[in-house]
Amino acid sequence: MGEDVGQSGRRSVFDRAHRLTTAGLLMLVTFVAFESMAVATAMPTAVTELDGLAWYGWPFSAFLVASVIGMVVGGETGDRRGPRVALLFGVGVFSVGLLVAGVAAHMSLFVAARAVQGIGGGAIAVSLYVVAGQAYEPALRPKLFGAISAAWVLPALIGPLVAGLITTHLTWRLVFLGLLPLIGVGLALVLPAIHGLGVPREAAAPQPARRWWALLAGLGIGALQYAGQRLDLLAIAVAAAGVAALVTGLRHLLPAGTVRARPGLPAVVGARGLLAGAFFGMDALLPLALTQLHGYSPTTAGIPLTAGALGWATASQLQGRRPGVPRVVMLRAGFVLLAVGLAATAVVAVPGVGGWPAYLSWAVAGLGMGLGMPSVGVLLLDQSPEHRRGADSAAFQIADVTGSALCVGVVGVLIAATAAGLLALSSAVLVAVAVLTALAVLGSLLAPRAGAPAAAPAAPEPASTLAT
């Protein structure tokens, strides 16, 4: 590697040795993020044209369920065949999904295409961590994860607007097809740069059963999401089946001791789930609360989400410039700021105050995520051995998806209760804030465990004890 060092004497993620890898990774993240942010804008037009309004929720659920499978497959591929092959697989499958979605003439094919995108997107998310673990030395990883977090900001700001303009004045199909050449550019940049990254010396043995456990966990997540949209006896049955499927699948996918936040890697994976669940649960509820309680327009109600994204990006950059601060300190500070931002957001439910405090409170919550998310990423790579980095990164991403889905499901139940006249919306907001703030506080208390050295390897535990 070249020694292109800045004036400070420290290496950079954009020095000669890393600039192509960094540029390619950031382009891929940006375009995947754009698709994630833009699809919700294009979806109403797409399902109407495809005569599939009754299937409206399925494209979202299909992506989410399939992404869990993609995370496991991507992690296995990275551990057995190296990050280059894993990234090629993820980008290739994701691109096929974009192409099929863009040309779909029937809603069933469109839903299938979204599932294919989910597999590719899950594999890409895991591959990023595998590449980061091999291509970047530990001192550069905080800066890399800060840059990756920042790469989500532009899509968050302009994604829905651009997708709306394309859908209105051209066609919704370009929201999918238009990304294909751009993703190709990102892949062309990153592949030559990671050509030398090989297979781990201790390649992991194949575990095909993990894919079935991933499918089971993904179906459990989908069932819980569906149950959260209903409020009847069927919802109870679906939720019970979803919980059983999710718990059974996660036992085989997450590190042993994740639920108990056992010191070391299990606590890192658990912290990721708590961060994602607490933040995205309220992120889904806040625009609705501002619209229904204070009469805000959709555009005005979305401003706090933009403030949160900007706070996230700002803190991500700041944490990358403080290499001397222990990661667990950063993580705990992130949880504390997230808890403060969540608790302060309860003000939107107070009559007569107005919704404007959410513009500030959600920026504070974003600052917390900007400190916390890169920190757990760094801790993951620090504590994951090279030959298991793909599987551990998959568990990391699965915890994120699971935490988000469960908390959004709780919010969905509260909203369904308000729609049925069982609960006032202001009360639902306060209950949601209380639950999500408690999760953030719990994370702040458990954060030191994420930095504790893992215990000496013991005999393999039976599958029934995993993730408990």
C-alpha cells in the first residue's frame, strides 16, 4: 500500500492506498440508500399501475424478509470465498432485482423482484463490514464508518423528492432502472481496489442450515409486521406464530448470550439492535404524530427526519476525528443522547405546545445515532476473528433489522389501537416514547459490556442455548 499521509501524519480513508475502495463503497452505499428512501415515494404509483393496491404492503415485507436471508448468504460467502466474491454476489443479485422491478408487468413479479433486491441488499450490507475488516486498519475504521453514515444523508434529503419528480414527469420504473448504471460505476471502482483481498486463512465450514433459520426468522419478522397492522383475534394468532418463528430462527443466527448482553461480541450485536429499534420506532411515528396532532403538511412533518439525518451525519464525522476516545464511551454517549432526544420528543403530545420542539429533539436523537452506530461497527470488527467476520456481520445486521421491525411493530399496534378508538393518539405517542426511551437507557447501562474482552473460547453450546 502507498504511504500517502496527510499533514497530520495520520493515514486517511482517501489516501492513495484507500481512495478507490472508499469511493466505490460510498457510491454503493449511496445508491442502495437512495433506492431505500425513494421506493416509498414511487410505490403508490407502481401498485396502481400494476393493479395491485391490495398487495401494497407486500413489496416492503418481501424486501425485509429476503434481506435476512441475504445477510446470512453474504456472510457465509465472505467467510468462505472472500469479500470480493461476496460483494459481487450482493451487487449482482441487487441489480437483477432492480431490473426485474423496473420491467415488471404484474404485481406478483414486482413483489418477487423486491425479494431479490432484499437478498442482494442484505448481502451488500454484510460485505461492507467484511471489506472494512480486511482493507482498512483499525485506526481508519471509525472514519470509514463515519463516511458511510454520511453517505445516507444525501439520499435522505433528496431521495423522496427526486423519486417523486421522476415518477410524476417520467415513469416510476426509472426509480429502479436508473440506478443500474450508477451501481455499475460504484462496482467498477471498488472491485480493482479489493482484488487483493483473499479468503480468510481459516475458512469457515459451510452451514447450509443457517439459510433455513434465516428464512424462518425473516418470516417471523414479516408476520409481526402484518400483525401490527391489525387489531383482531387473527392478529394475536399471527403475532404468536411470528414470535415463535423469530425466536427459533434467531437462536441459530445470533451469538450465544445476545439477549443477556454477555460481555464482548454478544453485547455488541445486542447494542446494534437496541440502537436501531429505539430510533427507527420513533422515526416511523413522528411524521404521523405531527400531521394528526398539529395539522402539519407532509413536507413540514418530514423536516424533523431531515434534522435527525443531519445530526447523524454530523456526529458520525466528529467521532471519526476522536480516535483516542474509547469506543464504549462513544457508544454510551450515543445511547444517552438518543434517550434524551426520544424523551424530549414527548413534548409533541402535549396540547398547546405545538410540534416545533421535535425539530430540535430529533436532531439530538440523530447525534446519538451518529456516535453509536459507527462505534458498534468498530467494536464488531475489533472483536470478530477474520474467519468469522462474515457470519458475525450478518448477525449484526440481523439484529438491526429485528430491533427495527419489533419496535415499528409496537408502534403499529399503538396506531391500530388509536384507529379503533381504544387509545388517543397523544397517549399512543407517550407510550411509544416511554418504551423506546427505556430501550435507549438500557443500552446506555449495557454499553460497557460491548467493550469487555470476550471470554476464552468454550466448548460449542447446543443450538437451543444460542441468543438467550
